[in-house]
Amino acid sequence: VQLQASGGGEVQAGGSLRLSCAASGSIFSTNTGAWYRQAPGRQREAVATITRAGTTNYLDSVKGRFAIYRDRAKSTLYLQMNSLKPEDTAVYYCNANRVAVGGRIEYWGQGTQVTVSS
């Protein structure tokens, strides 16, 4: 399974970006999809998740500004980010995961840098 993240860049505060995560199959039909981020000197944190059933959850600090969704084929995961703030600056990673016999299975994409300037 390969996940390819794209869409990062530099934007001014208040701007928008959409991140994409293309999978090598309909992986998001059988796995939870998630976006994580890691800022310099900080631990990686989960920003948004979407379950197989489509239930979404968000980090408190991004609620109302970010939206996670999948395409109909469930092979691409998106993160729409609006009203961006400098504190959203981080490397963003896409993730697919599920619980299986023996433990949690996870797949990670490479990071994409998001920089928000004030």
C-alpha cells in the first residue's frame, strides 16, 4: 500500500489549502483515514480522522476550519484547510489504519509541508 500526499505550500494567515492523499487502491473503504501533523519541536498529533462509516473527528483547534473527506472511490483522502493560522504550520502526514488480529496496522504517506505566514 502506498500513500502519496500533496498540496502543501506557503499561504498567508486566513488563506486556504487542500491536501490530498492518493492511495494505491480503495484503501479508505477498509481503513480509517487520518491526517496528522508535526511542528518543529513538537510531537506528531492527529488533526482529523474519518472512519470507514464516514464519521469524522477533529482536533479542537481546527474544528470549524478544517474538513476531512474521501472521494467516491475511497482511494483519495483530502483535508480542506480554511482560515489558516500561523500555528497550523507543520509537516502534514496522511495515514490509513485499522485494527486487525495481532494489532493495529498503519500506513503512512510522506509528509507535505504547510507554512502559514502572519
